[in-house]
Amino acid sequence: MRRIFGIATAIAALGSFTIAAGQGHIPPAPVFKSAELVSASDVPIPFNSVANGIVQVNAVIGKTGRVEGVDVVRELASVTEVTVAAVKKWEFTPGTMDGKPAVTRMAVAVVFCPPAVSSPQIVLQPLASPPGKGAANKHAIVPPNVISAEFPLNQTVVGGTVVLEAAVDPEGGLEYAKVVKDFPGLAAAALRSVNEKWKFSPASLKGKPVASKLIIAFAIRAPISNPI
């Protein structure tokens, strides 16, 4: 009888341990993969604009890769609207969460460059809204943020746009940058500037830093020639 009682007690204790272990189980963190830029058009510069600096936005990428919205993070007078309009036309492959297409956000920084650079350091305007604004669902990614940047040197004197895709690791380090939209005379200088001078804060998912990507576009205005 004592033996039966002892077995029953052991079974009950094992059951209690199993329940306790189940209650303390932490589900695995979702696996995030960033969207990728497939094609990008030029970012036009208004004729009467003299703006130099960065417009930063978060593009909301849908499950099909279409841009469903654009949230302005950092404004720059006279060129914010043209930035939003241009980014809405770009094409992406969708980001994924646990291997399934998901609505994600991708940071896009558009640099409006002067025809001639006297000082390479870019003065960043204050954030118009936090980088994570609009991240409503529990799996929403908070995109990386640009914290220091410089204009490319030795750039072309002909107006145009070059677009890069950059991968940022969970520590905020730059893993690589590659050209998505090329422009002769500007791409090499843009890559050199991003690789050597730019700094970032990492993306986060549910409060934890994760690897992600962002887009960096350089729009340079053509110099105005003086009439003879």
C-alpha cells in the first residue's frame, strides 16, 4: 500500500513540474527578413529648391512588395513631398516573418547633394516622428535610423540619382552596401561615403535589435550654367 502511495505521489509531482514548465515556456522570437529593393526611379529636385541634406522616410511594404504608404521621419523643406512621391513608385520584394510574406517597414534616406561640396558633414534635421511610428502590430519592425552621414566627395557634376541598399547588423554596424540604381560618376563616391562615414542605430523587433536593411539614395542637382 505504501508503495502504491509513493508511486502516486511521484506521478503527481511530475505532473506539477510539467505544468509549471509549460507555464514558464517562452515562445521563440519571430524570424524577420527585410524587404529588398528591386527597382527605383530618380528623385527629382524642384528647380527652385536649394535644399541640401537628408529626407528620411519609412516605406510601408505590403505582402506583395507594393508600397502601401510612406511615413515621414525626417523632413527637409521643399524636397520632402518629392521624396514621398518618388518612393511610392519604387518596387520591392516583400519582407517576411517566420518565412511568410508580411507587412514591414523599410527606412529610406534620400540625400539631396549640392553640385559642389564645401563641407562633407550632413546636418541632420530633427526627427519629425520616431522611426517606429505606425508599427501597430506586435511583430512590426522598427527600422534602423541614420545617426551620422556625409555627402559623397568627388561626385559627378551632372545631375542624377544613385540608389544603394545597405544591410545593418544588430549592433548598428554596416554589413555591406550595394548599388541598386547606378549613375556614372556618382555610385563609387556614394559607396565610399556610406562605407566609411555613415553610422546607424539598428532595427528592432519586439524591443530587441535585429539585422535589417535600408535604402540610401543620393540625388544631385546639375550645376546651373551661366549664360554667355
